[in-house]
Amino acid sequence: MKKSDFPIGIFDSGIGGLTVLKEICKVLPYENIVYFGDTARVPYGIRSPETVTKYALECIRYLLNHKIKLLVVACNTASAISLKDIRENVKIPVVGVIEPGAKAAITITKNKKIGVIGTEATVKSGAYRKAITEFLPQAEVFELACPLFVPLVEEGWTDDIIAYLIAEKYLKSMINKAVDTLVLGCTHYPLIKNVIQKIMGTVCLVDSAIETSLTVSKILNDNNLLKDNSISVNKKFFVTDSPDKFIAVGERFLNDKIINIERIAL
Ligand code: DGL
């Protein structure tokens, strides 16, 4: 098998990374994918940096046994905290979600006031702020944790009045800061984009999942690593807890069937 026909590996703390998988499949429909969701230990967003890195490296070691040609760290929390350690342990290209999201935000903003919403751990890490101000030092970055968005999305309450009220309460401070760009810095947030957009009005929302898929496509193109499109496409899912909930919620995320799934023990 040629290296270009190897799958793309996608790692996430659980189910949220499917939003990244979905965007990658839109731009690269012929690629094979191996997805790993650490569903037994999700959420990562409330854990300490040491724990996030330990968990992430354990999962990625497993993914690497599947001869992947590129690794996507779809989880914003793991990207924010552990990307350097992951890169030190992996010999293939590694794409995190922070840099693509940050770069998109700085090209969009006009007033240089950028908001970032994510998990507590992502916000605490300051990773988006660092990435944004590295590219645009004059930027003012306002980071905000919105921890209730993850369970809301997993419950499927994405268009519900409850989602609206919670989002309104969280985002009030962002409106007061007059940001013109808001980065959705968590895998789950693209699924409540409509509610967030209604509250934020004309503020431009940056979907890190879309930006990451474009980065992946560019790296594969630049390195002649695109799969031969005459070979059939395969998607394989590994989870660390029962696949039942992953399938039920994941099929809603993807709007597609999840069939090739296996529960593994690390
Ligand atoms: N995948 C996580 C992220 O994007 C959200 C869920 C979690 O806390 O593990 O930050």
C-alpha cells in the first residue's frame, strides 16, 4: 500500500471531533479515516493539563498502530494543551485546531477585537490568545468558557429555548466587548452556531472545524499525499466506552450512518 493511501487519523476526547471529520470529508471525500474517541474519559475540558496530555498521548499511540499518514487533533482542549507534546511523540504531520481557527480570525477581524469561546481548560491555557496575538500583536482577545454548551449539544437541544437562554447569558459579556469576530473554539459549538449567531448579530463566527479541514487538504496536496480516488473509501471508528451512545449522538452530528465501530481498551 502506498503511503498516500494510508488513512487520516482523527483524535478527539469523544464524539465532538465528528464535526471536524464531517468537514474533512466535505473537502477530501476520497480519504480513508480512522477516528478515535476517548468516550470513557470525556470530557477533557474540565481536567488538568497533565491529565489531558497523558490521555491524549495514550489514545494517539493506539491510533498510530493503524498506519495513518497524518494526525488531526480535533479536540480543542487537547490541541490547546498538548500539541507540543504530541508533535514530539509523532513522526507524521500533526494538525491541531487552534492555529487554523486563529489564522482565520485575524484575516476576518476589522476592529481587531476577537472573542474566543471554548471549554474551561482551553480558555485557561490561553492557547487561542497566544496564537492570535502571534499573528496580529495589536489584537484584543477576549476568551470565555461556556461549559454548558457541550452537554446541551450532546442532548440534542441545539435549537431549543434553553440553548438560547444559556447562550444569551454566556455571550452577554462578548457583546459588551464589541468583538467583530468570534472563534468557536470547541468541537461541539458548530452545532449550536445558529443560536450563537442569533445572539451575536452581525459578528462573524469562525468555525475551527472548517478551517482545520482546509489546512489538512493543503498539507496532503503539498506533500503528494492525496489518496487514489479510484479506491473505495473506508471509515473506521474506535471508542473507549460502549459504542451505543456514540452511534446515537454521532449519527445526528454527522447526518450519516456509523457502522464500522469498535470498543477498545487502552
Ligand atoms: N472535544 C472538546 C473540545 O473541543 C470538548 C469536549 C471535552 O471537554 O472533552 O474542547
